[in-house]
Amino acid sequence: MSRRKNRERFEAMRRLDPDYHGFRGHGNEPSKAGNAPLEAVTCSVCGRKKNVPRGVAVEQGDRFVCARCQEEGVGARD
């Protein structure tokens, strides 16, 4: 990747998160507050596996419908 593209990517990340300091390695990644532990759940409509916060996984269980299916209106509940 070119230096220009690296700089553009870094600037884009800074716009999204002003505290972004760049990649510091997998062992040194800062933990973000509010990161909920994720759990893999299978969508009951399309069958795709999605990582969702553990609270949502426990709450919805086998009735989980992914965001993509919800946007398409498939499996929408009234």
C-alpha cells in the first residue's frame, strides 16, 4: 500500500475517532469502554452466523433475526 493511501486511511480513522493513535500491534490494542462480549448466533431466517452482544443472544436465542433480514422485511414480526 502506498504512503498516500496509508495517510488517507489514518486520517479517516482520526475523523471517526479523534483519540485514534494508529495500529499498535495485536498485543497492544487498547480496550474500548463499552465493548460487550460477543457470541455467535445463527439467524433464524437466512441461517447466517452473526456475532452479537451476549445480552442479545441470550434474550433472542433461536428467534434471532439479523439486521440484513430485518431491513429486507423478511421474518418481520408485527
